[in-house]
Amino acid sequence: MKKTLTMGVIILLAIGASLIVYASNVANSKHNMQTHMTGQANTEICVFCHTPHGASPAIPLWNHDPSQASSFAVYNTSATLDGSVGQPADISLACLGCHDGTTAIDAIGNTPSNWSTTGVTYPSANIDAGGKLIGGFALLGTDLSNDHPISITYRDDLDTDLQTNTGATVVQYGNTLQLYGAADPYTVECASCHNVHDNTLQPFLRISNAGSMLCRTCHNK
């Protein structure tokens, strides 16, 4: 009986581990653009964002067409923040290329040889006939004034409510979050909180926000 229970536990653990691996695969997440369209002959997954040659910008080997927005309304820092907010930087613009609703989810620079240019449809009610986001949680639009500020300088020297950063990382409570930029002051970008390749912690969070831990890793509260 004891041996049977032990084997049962091992099997359950193995199943649980396989489900975690499955969930963490971009192919099984909403960032697999193939799942949002029909009639696309190409079966590549990474091509919607990346290309090994002729990328723009070169880092991170980017292939998706950029946002068509001329500017974004950003978070107003005058009353609450010591850092300064600029227009979204490249790493965040990569996300906004889809999430601001100005560019089709399958608008890419380098297309595979079997890329379909006709007959592709988008069955989701949140995507229009041209492949652009028009609704749902994923649509941020160009008004970011009510969203967590991005491309904002992280200045723990000015704001005691921020945890101390070491270079381009903030390490607290055993968690690590990434800041961006070539030198201090670094900035908070979309990718500071989100991991586009892994939706194990929805919505694509880098670490769990149980107990507001994602927030508290940066905010000294």
C-alpha cells in the first residue's frame, strides 16, 4: 500500500512538472500568433516577432513592424513620482507594436517563403479584419496615462519609496527584476514586469504578484 501511494505521488509530481513546462512554452500561450488567425500557410511561431537576419532593431533581432503611433499620452508624474517619464523606448515599443492597436499582429518585415498574403482571417472579436487589436485586456491603445509608467527613470537616490537597485537589476525578497538602458539612471520598461515568452504567471508576469510581491520588489512599501 505504501509503495502504491509513493508511486502515485511520483506520477502526480511528474504530471505537474510537465504541465509547468507546457504552460511556459510560448507556443502554448496567447503570444503564439498562429492561434489568432486562420488561413496562414506559414507554421513558424517566432517569425511574428523575430528574424535571424536583417532585424530592425538589431536587438532583439526584431521582425515585427513598429507602432504607427506618432506619440503616446504618458503617465503624469508631477504629483506622485520623482522619476521622469519619456515616450516609450525601443524595448517597450516592441510590445506596443501590437498592443497599441495601430499595427496588425502579423505585420512583419521578413516573411518566410510560404507566407500567406491572402485568405488570412482573424476569428477573435478583439481583432479586426486587418489584424489589429480593437478590444480586450490586451489592447492598451496610445493613451498610457492610466497605466503603470514605462520608460520612467528608476531613481532610488531621489525616491526613498523605491528599493535600491544594483546596476540594471533590482533584487529584493529573492526576486530579480530587470531595468533597461546603457547607464544610470536606468528605466522601467514593459519587460521589467513581463516575460513575453512565458505565461505561467498570467499575464506573462516575471514573478508572482501574490502578496503584491511583484510591486514590492521595486516599491519599498
